[in-house]
Amino acid sequence: GDSVTQMEGPVTLSEEAFLTINCTYTATGYPSLFWYVQYPGEGLQLLLKATKADDKGSNKGFEATYRKETTSFHLEKGSVQVSDSAVYFCALSLYSSASKIIFGSGTRLSIRP
Amino acid sequence: NAGVMQNPRHLVRRRGQEARLRCSPMKGHSHVYWYRQLPEEGLKFMVYLQKENIIDESGMPKERFSAEFPKEGPSILRIQQVVRGDSAAYFCASSPSGGAGDTQYFGPGTRLTVL
């Protein structure tokens, strides 16, 4: 079935370090791909998205490129800040069932000052 | 511009009681989605509604759970005869349309605790 697999956490980095959170997907159709972020005690916020192969989503210094050949959508940031500490969810939605977003299990990120 | 509103933010129920969770979508949005997040897990889709219609309820448990989105007022997720396993965070999202790649905007969630 359709699914999203992402890097298990927690991930702990020092401020200004380079961040990569891996995400791969399995889908029967042509999904749209998303990264959502959840700050403590809050709901999810859309961080970025890509709707077709080779698209790059970017926001707040974060980037992810839709790679159809490797079925991946890895999240990267060149220099993380303490305020980036949160849980990050990779997700997909399929054209055939656009109502449903399928989420990965989340990666908790902690940034040390 | 108000975002998606959910209330209550925290709800405590004893086993066997009913839980009612409310969601008001963003202004201009007529599509509502409910998700459940168990501790330390990702969100799992439950149901997708438009005004007065259930479009996709493939993620809803077959018993005790129901959802509605009336013509007037918020969407309601109702859990009857709650059990401890229902303890979770329930998130509502809304979108302007149900199209592919459409962005869903999430509310802050209702954290249900069943004693």
C-alpha cells in the first residue's frame, strides 16, 4: 500500500549545523509530497511541498526535491537554529484520493545552542 | 484571518462517556478532514467531509465513531463509549477544495484523555 518512511529520531544537532532528514515513499500513482512541522503543543504547519517530479519545495531555509527515480523527498537546511526544534513529518497525497494525506511517523529534531 | 479552530483543546472523559470534538474550518473552506495522532506516532486519516456530506470515511473505526459537517456550524467528531485506547490528539484540517496537491491547513488539535 501507499506509505511514507522517514528517518527515525530523535536527531540532535548543534546550532548552525547542516540538517538532512531522509524520507522515501511508496505510491501506486503520482503523489504530491509535503513536509509538515509540529512545534510543541501545536498543530501541524505546512513547511513546503512539491507536486511533480524534480520540483523543489523551499521555505524558511528548508528545501526538499521530489526525486521520482529514488522515490525520495529528503528535507535539508544549511544552518539550523534553536527555533527549528520541532517534529517534522513527511507526507504524500495521491491524485486518486486527494482527500487523504498519508504521513510518516515523524522525526523529532532538537537543536543545541 | 482566523485559522482552523478546534475546541476544546483538552478533553478528559471517563471510560464509557461520550466525547464531542468541534472544528471550525478557515473562512471560505468547505472541505474538512479529521486525523488522529497516537502518542509518538504520525497522523492517521480518519474522515473527509464537505458540507452535509461524508466523502471518505475509510479511516474511521467501524463502531463508536461518527462525524458530521452540517450546513451551519462546525464539524463534529463524536466518540461514543470512549475507551482508554481512544486517548490521542485529534486534528482537524480544512482546504478550499479537495483537489490533488491542495494544501490542508491544520488546527491546534484536541487532546483527549480517557481515564
